Amino acid sequence: MFLLLECIVCSWMYGSIWVIPPLFGWNRFIFEGFGTTCAFDYISKRIWDRLYILILVTGGFLIPLLIILISYTFILIKLSKRRCLMLQKNNDQNSHRTSRQLNVYYSHSTNLLSSPESQRKMTITSLVDDIQIAGNIHGTETRATHTALLVCAIFCAAWGPYALMAILSQFGFDYFINAYITAMLGLLTKTAACINPLVYALSSSAFRQYLCLQPDFSQHHLYVSTHR
């Protein structure tokens, strides 16, 4: 819990680094779109304003994207190593269990040792255990990969066009920018904050199972609506 609070505080502090400079004269906040929202001045061609825009795009878009990619890469690498360790551990346990069963067979009957049926059953049991463990870990890796790709795609789709607009305006293409484009791109950036919680929630099997176990609410709502 303490680590979670630290991450939240660090995220707010990192975001504040890019919001504070316009309050002290380095660039400024202006109305954009239809005058219902405000943003940094990405139209100004002054050298310090251009420097701020470039630093802001780097620190507010490229660095977070790089952090996301590196974080999920380490997660996938760790899951891959965990799969290898689990399979190795399971093989060691199967070997130990097989040797223990053989000792029992030796002590009770020498005929069981030569029984191909017994050896075949032990081999099948070991293979089934390996397949189940490998399947579970592979499923976890697949879900983590899908979540990583989806999070990166949402982040790029939400913030990429806005960052591109800010960069293009600094290189003389600001005549393409109008109130409709800025309003649409500004609205698109806010969708990431709404979609990301759904992505993380729906990627959890426990959360999906909890939703599937809630038919009583929908039945109760249907009953109330039909008996009004």
C-alpha cells in the first residue's frame, strides 16, 4: 500500500513539473478549441516557447511511452523466466515422486517394476502436470502481452495526435490547425484516463468472473422495470 502511494505521489509530481513553467512565464496557457478548455501555447514561435514545446513533448509523451514499453518488457521477461523455473521445479518434483514410487514398488513387489502399465501411468501423469503448468503460465503471458499492447496503443492513439499537432505547429504547419481539430484532439487525450481503468479491470480474470456472477442484479432490475 505504501509503495502504491509513493507511485501516485511521484506521478503527480512528475506531471506538475510540466504544468508549473507556464505559471512562471515560460510559455503560457491559452484557450483552445471553442474556448471551453485551455492548453499551453503551441502556436508561439518564440525560441523559449519552442524549447518548452519540444521538452514538453519529450517529457510528457515520449518518456512515458518509453517507460510503459520498458516496464511491460521486464514483466514479460520475468513471466518467461517464471515459466522456466516452474517447469524445472515440476520436473524435479516429478522425478522425486517417481523415484519414491519406485522404491515403494521395490519394497512390495518386484513384478510391479516390470509392469509397463504402471510406468505408462506415471509418464502420463507427469506429462499432464507439465502441460497444465505450461498452459497456465502461457495464458498469463498471453494476457500480459495483450494488456501491454492495448495500453501502448491507447496511449499512442490518445496522446500521439495531440503531440504531433504541437510539433507541426512549431514547424510552420499551424495553418492546418483550427478550432474543430484542437477540440477533437483535446477530447481524445482525455479518453485515455477513462479507458485505461477499464483495460486493467477487464484484463483481470477475477474481475470478469465477479461480473459474470452478478445475474441477480440484472434480473432484479428487469423485474422492477416490468412491474412498475
